[in-house]
Amino acid sequence: MDLSRGGRAAIDRMIEAYGFTTKQALCDQLGISSSTLANRYLRDTFPADFVIQCALETGASLMWLTFGTGPVFDNGQSDIIKVPRKKILDGKLFDASYLMFDKAFIPEKINELSIVSIEKSSYFVENKFSEVDDGLWVLEIEGKVSIREIIRIPVGKIRVMGESSFECLLDDIVIISKVLGVFSEIR
């Protein structure tokens, strides 16, 4: 097995395994500069260290990542679901890889589950919802993303709770996701 070439294809498969759409997202996940990845890509150098990291983090098959053959995930991974993760930093929402969960822990009726992290808390969120009701939501208010509790009030209005609570029309803010649950770091 000659691994002196095949770097481009392996990098493309790693992007797919992580569920990313850009090489920059892969660089951020691997903790490398874009020039490091570009160098390996242009030279078609096989990135064994990155492939191993990707396999460990995603559960993707080493055979598939390396050669593009066989199933993406081994049979033991069939009950695993990868959940996309985003981070809120300075009021902006950024892609931040994903987490793997056993499908048994995820309710079947969830539409487009993902995780949004801010500081030391992560929130399970649903990205497709039919109605906005009382509860925690990922919102964009005047260009800043945050997680806030909202309460519906009559005539298409809501009360947004937080350090500075206010009332507005539902159409005055952008509703991004509905929070389903939260897990926090314990110190």
C-alpha cells in the first residue's frame, strides 16, 4: 500500500467525515493553519496524522479515510449519529465540528438536531420548528446571536428575558433554533 500520494482525496474525505463544507473548517478542527493544509493538499502528501485524528474524533473507517473504499463507518458505528456543533463567540455563530451520540439518546421526532455552545454550556437545539412558543431559543437581535428565554404575549409580540428584558414584535428578531436541553461543565 503506497501512501506517498492520495493526500488530496484523504483531505476531501476528512472534510466529508466531519460534515464540514470548507477546508478552513477542517483547519480549525485540526488546530492547523490553512497554509499547512494547503501545502499538503498541493503536494498531494498523505496526512496520516490528520487521518488518525479524524478517525478517532468521527468514528469514520480508516480504510475509507485512507483509500476511499468500504463503508464510511464500521458496522459498530451504525447506531452513532454525528450532531453538528456551533459556537457563539462575540455575538456571532461559528461552525465548530460536531459531537457523536448513540441514536438511542436522540428523540426520533427531532428535526435537524445540532449543538450550540457558549462559554461552558452547550445546548441541544432543533433547527426546524413549526411554531415559536415560550422557552429558550437561539436568537439574533440586531446582528448579535445569544440564547434567551422568550415568552409569547398577545398580538404577535414576545418578551425577551435576560439581563435587560424587553418586549418586541416577533418579526423584530431572527429566531435561529429552539433549545431542547442543556449540559454544562461542572467545576
